[in-house]
Amino acid sequence: MEVDYEREVAEFEWDIPDEYNLPDVVADHADEHGDRVAVRFRDADGAEAVRTYANIWDDAQRFANALSDLGVGEGDRVMHLFPRHPDAFAVQVGALAVGALLVPCSELLKPKDIEFRANDCEASVMVAHHSLSDMVEPVADETPLEHFVALDGEVEGWHRFSDLLDGQAAEYDGPELGAETPLTINYTSGTTGQPKPVQHRHRWLYCFNRINGRYWWGIDDDTDLSEEYLWATTGTGWAKWFWSPVGVALTAGATQFVYEGEFEPATFLDLLAEEEITKLCAVPTQYRMFAQEDLDDWELSLTDALSAGEPLNREPIQAFEDAFGITPRDGYGQTETVAVASNYPGIDVKPGSMGRPCPGIGTTIIDTMDETEVDDGEIGEIAIPVDSPAIFDGYYERPDFDAETFSGEYYRTGDLASRDEDGYLFFEGRADDIIISSGYRIGPFEVEDAIVAHPAVAEAAAVASPHEERGNVVKAYVVLADGDEPSDELVGEIQEFVKEETAPYKYPRRVEFVDELPKTSSGKTRRIELREEEHDD
């Protein structure tokens, strides 16, 4: 499909059904096409599993009945902690059916993080894979958690998921749910302070279906889903799980691939080919590592390649275009939003751009000091009107955070961007990532994008490095591609290369070669650690 952007912007209207909720959506899919495969699952050892929409809905109802027997109901908080798993959707939909709120947790967290989340939202239930129970048990007595459910194995003192379902009816008559029923509490992975409890309602999933589906994945009511096979590589503990595996694939009634295994570029490319995936969503780091392979060795069935998490550089975009004839399309959003800007189907992708604002949301760029929109070419903060249905509803039981965040006309994302004359948005960094050198404001991504275009570079991060005369200069931390070695000559070559690629004043006056860049557990570069290292030196 292709999108007539100007027409869609002019004609877009929100029409969110009052009764919209995920359990009813899955029930409708089970009624209409229950035998359609919802999930094809594989793990690193070759084990496979298949779940149809009928399977998911039946098990969700059984789990809902089991939770009800435990006394879990409307408004209770159910935490979950498991890897990508074939029963993930049954767990989530079943908990939602009783009116509970999901509190997703990443398997990369620490016990102290589990303790904080459980206490902060006063959760009463934990559903965890048996292999991850040791993240919960050391802190369980310090939390309000009452019920513990183990997936796949035995944990002493815990209910086994399969045992809870055994004997339960595949029919559940629960509370009435709607678009305004609370859905999730997703904790943000902030770089400072404790994570904040971002609350969404079921309408969030409707917005994903309406916005992410059409303006990013290229899926709408006219799509023949029997011809599509989706793979989003995200984990179950992240908001991105709700962006794509739940918010697009499950709500649309599509078939999706779920793989539980560590990322290894050749393995993932093998899986793309073997499974004949048609639409892929991966993170920029994965695309960059794909680009280090000889992509001509694989023949793929892809029609769409999507990227999210941070901006995608030119090199992997070009590599995918050359090998597969597919242009990866970036999208931008946060835990607090849906995709508020995207490279929609049919757009002429400008490398490094997050695309154009999605219809119906009101995304704009405002001055960092007030709420006036900035001119084309100027750097400002990405902002969304506070009354947009595509943003979150507030922080769970934190009116102090709400008052601070929603006091003005716009929700400020904290992300900086610029807009060109064609309306494309370009990420410039977090507000505290901007480098000010001799009065110039320099966005780190443009520098990083230029550095990564050098054939010897695999990854790069640019930060401000204190300088006696200039205040700061640009410093680049560089991970070299396989086979290349650090040298003073290579430093000079990279510097001259960047001067040719972008404005000369933006080149990295300091370069340090490193084996890897610090990353968040969701794969984003933690520039804050590099900045702190510069100021500590």
C-alpha cells in the first residue's frame, strides 16, 4: 500500500469506539478466523510451537478464570517477567480480561528493579518464566506480591501456569471493559532518577492499530493478512512489545513470528529467509550488524523493513536497498506515545529522518524555553498536544508528575529535532545530548551518521568533551568494523571524512576507539555515561 499523505492529513478524524478493548478484539479474531495462526514460535535450540487465535483466546479465558479464583480482579496490577514466549499473549489477554493492569518487566532488570516496581504500583501478582524466578524470590518478601505464577517449569511455592489452566473453562464472563479502561503501567528507563510509571488505557492499542498499522507497517482493513507474516524483534518487557506484536499484529489479526534467542546477525537473516517473513521491525543496532554481513548470501521475502528506537544511519539503509531492494523505514515514538512520526509507505526516505508527523496527532517542534513553534532548520523539542488521544493518560497515582507534565498546551518529549523544508523531521538528540561548541549547537546524530558512513566504522557515539577555549568540542567514541585496527592515521582519516560529509565545524576534534558502546537494556546508546566519563577525566 501507499499513503497519500496530504489527503490523509486533511481527512483524518479520530473515531475511537467507546467499547474498544483487547480481549474483545482477540475474541472477535477467534470467532472470525480461529484457525488462523497467530504465533509461530522458535527458540535457539530449535524447539517450535504454534498458537492460533482460538488457542490464545481459549487459554486467555482459562487464565482469567484462574486469576478470578485467586481473587484477582479489576484494578489489580499483574507484573510479568518472561522472554519472548508462545504463551505471552494468553497471559496478557487473560490478565486484561479480569480488568487488571499489566506491568511488563524486562528480563534484563535486577531484583532491586523488580522490588521498586512492585512496591511503586502495589502489584499483587507476578507471572515469571521459571528460569527468571531468582530475580523475584530475593525481594518477594519486601513487596506486596501475593501470587506467583511460573511459566514452563516448577518453582517451589509458585503456581504453575499450565496447572492453573488445567480444568478451567474456556469461557469467561468478566467485567465490562472499554477504551478508557486502564491497560498497562510501563516504567520508563530514564537516565536519571527512578523510572516513572506511565499509564495507558485500552485506546492506546486502537491508536497503534490506526496509526502504527497504516502509517508505518503498511497494514489496514484492506490488507490481505493471509499474505503477510510479521516479525518484530522486541522483547515482552518493553513498550515496543505493545507497539508491534500486540498493537499491530495481534489487534489486526495477523500471523507473527516470535523467536527466543540472542541476536546474531547471520542467524536472524537465516530465520528471515527460512520463515519467509514479509514485514520486519528491528532496532538500528541490528540493522547496522546486518550491514556487516555479505547480504547477497540471503534471499528474502521482505516487502517492508521497519526501524525504531533511535535514528537509522545511511549505511544500513543503503545495504538493505542494494541487497533486497527494500528501503528500511524509520518511525519515532516513546513509551508515552504511539508512532508520532514515521516514514510511511510510499514516502521518499531521507536517510537519518524519522519521516513526517503522522496524521491526526498534532506532532510539532517547539522552542525549548516556551511553546512557540520553531522555524524550518532550527532545533527544538518534539511536542504533542496534551489532548491528543495518542499519548499516555498520566503517571499511575502520581498527580505531582501529571501536574508537571500536562501543565501546558503540549506534552514535551524531551527529544530534540529539526524540520526541513519538506516537512521531514530529523532527530538531533535528547535535550541534554546537544553539544554546544564555540556557540554552535550540534546534534550528535548528524555527526554519528557521518562517522558511521566511513567503511572502517561499525558504530559511533558523539558527546560534548570539555575544552578550555571552545567550552566543549565534539568527541567521538568509535567501534571499528571487523578487520580494522585503531591508528592515528585512521583518526585523521575519519575527521577529514566527516568534514566532507557535514558542516566542518561539526567534525570530532577528539576520537577514541572502544570495543563497544554503553547501551540501555533496550539497545539505545547511553551517551550520558560517555558524557560523565568526559567530565570525570
